[in-house]
Amino acid sequence: MESDGPRAGKDMQQLPMLEEAVVGIKDGKVTYIGETTEGIQADDIIDCQGKLVTPGLVDPHTHVVFGGSREHEMALKQQGVPYLEILKQGGGILSTVEQTRVASEDHLFEKASFHLDRMLSYGVTTVEAKSGYGLDVETEVKQLKVAKRLQESHAMDLVSTFLGAHAIPHEFKEDPQAFLDEMLGMLDLIKLEELAEFVDIFTETGVFTVEQSRDFLSKAKEKGFGLKIHADEIDPLGGTELAADLGAISADHLVGASDEGIKKLAQSGTIAVLLPGTTFYLGKETFARARKMIDEGVTVALATDFNPGSCPTENIQLIMTFAALRLKMTPEEIWNAMTVNASYAIGRGEQAGQLAVGRKADVVIWDAPNYFYLPYHYGVNHVNTVIKNGLIVSKRRDIVDTVSLSSKS
């Protein structure tokens, strides 16, 4: 997966591969990649027995730090109640906000650790974590501090994004600009305490307009933050064009992205992070136009959008299948979207998403004979072993023989 930068358009078909290969690891780094072991000594050897070996996957869009859950909303979705209507009724994001506000920092830390462990077991070794379930200064800081603790203590690498502008809280319903001003007032503290690298905003009907988003993100950019944007998820408002105009590192969702917006993404280099799991879970028929984006020269990445409301899954392998069947992406494009491109979408292109000499040894051994197999055989975990920074951090347990209770005396 070695690459000098993110792969765009037709270059996403490139998938360098070695047969009968050897990967050497020392002191947490990749020290050798080749097709012979001649002259190489090793203390420990893993015989992969014909299995697929790849870089650790990168999930560039998650909301992993949150309180509570929202399984009760599934019945509303089954009745056909639109997500924006659920939000208007106090559900959706605002429901999670209430549960996150009352949760202690330690509780959020333990809960997020559980979800990260599960992501790691599915082959993810680097992940982005957004705030956005506080919608007040105290809780947003609490979420960001949890993400920082996780980065310092969890095996996985975390990249933190401030998404204070995720929704309009009840107390600011009549004056959303005052709320945005309050969130902007946090930026100096966030920068001082190194709580986030990126700033994000939800540009959508009933949330924040393109004009409000432009002002908010421009001020964040002046403070030295990288930019992300939840753009055109449901309605085509022009968030895609805004992301390109401001030089955002990524524009995410993009289900309603216009032809002009797609053209601007290709010209700007802003990475399109597509989240087909969310579209699937919301019961939508129309998915992001990945095929057009790639054909137009856009750099595309894929992510779970793991969150308690619109995509409650840590299974990034399931996203591969959605990308193949609903986004019409080829296996080669999918692998690039979940490794090389995903790493660049969160500013980790020089560290994650590739197997290359000198880089961190983030490696996944798969119970699969080739890279086509994962999108094809869906709904299960194909990971055999996950190696992070040269250490085995997750390994499939062998199924052992059991004795039936009836056979015991």
C-alpha cells in the first residue's frame, strides 16, 4: 500500500501486492518487506499460512465518546419517521446529549474503551473521535479530555475532532448564533490544552446553514485548526462546495452532493469521506455517488460513522460490503479508501494506512485468501491477528471442544 499521497480517481485502482511475502518487524517498526528470508534472523516467526496481510485499517469518522444508547428510536425509524423529525421531537443527537451530560468522565472513558476494543478486533488501528454530544462548554471539554486519555492509554491511535456545532441545544433554539459564538469561545482552550486537531460542523436543514458554517469554520481556521464538515448528508445545501472553498481536509457524508460540489472536491483535493452504513441504517434508498466522484477524480475514503443514533456499528468490514454493493466501488478502491486515503483524511498520511519500511508496524492478518474476499463474505469478522506498533493486541480465539452438560455426572 506504499503511496506518496492519497490516491484519487483512477489511481484508486492501484493495489500493490506481493505473493509469498515476508514482513520484518523490530522495535515497533516495519524493517523489511520482501519475498525472501535469506540472511534474516528473527526471534519470533508468525507463519501466516497463505492468509492475507494488510496495513491496519483507518476509520476517519466516528463519534466514539458518548453516553447511553438510542435503541428505542428504531421503532420510530420503522414507522418511517424521518431523522430530522426525530431530532425536532428531542430525540436524535439531543437525546444522547442529555445522557452524555450526566455521565462522568470515567464512565465515558470506560464505555469508549469498550467500543475501541471492538473496533480494534475488526482490524482498525487508527481512528478519529469527534466530540459533539455535549453542546455546552463543560461537556464538550469532558468528551475531548476522554479522547485525549484514550489516545494516551489505548492501544489504538486516536485523532480528536471538536464537533461542538453538532446540533442546536434547547437553550439556544431561538438564537443559534449565540450558541455558535459560545462554541467558538472554546477554541483557545482546546488549542492550549491540545484537545483537538480539527473542527467540524453539521451543515444541514434544521441545524446550521452554509453561511453560519462558513463563518464558524473560517474562524476555526484562523486559530490554526484543520477543518472538517458534515456536508449534504440529507439535503443538498452546498456544504460540499463550502468544504472545497475553505480547503477542508475532508467533507463527510455527501449523499446530496451536487455535480458542482463533486467537481470542486476533485479540484481542491478535499477528501470525500463516505458513510454508507449511515445511509443504510436510516433506511434511505439513495447513497452517496461514489462512482461519479471517483470517475471525476475525487479522493474517496470510507468510515463507519460509529454513533448511537444513525450508525451503531463498530464493524468496518460491513462497510466494505455496503461500499461494494451500494456505492459500486471495486475491491481495490475500497482497500485504498480504508487505508491510504482514510489516513490522509485525518492528517495521518505519513504514519498510518500503509505497510512500508520505517513506518509503525500496524498490521492485520486476515482469515481470508485474498483481498476480494472481505467485501464478498459479509457480516462476520475475518480478523485473525491485529498487530499494533509491533505488538499483538488482538487475536482470534480458537474454537475449543466442549462437553455437553448431559454427559457430566
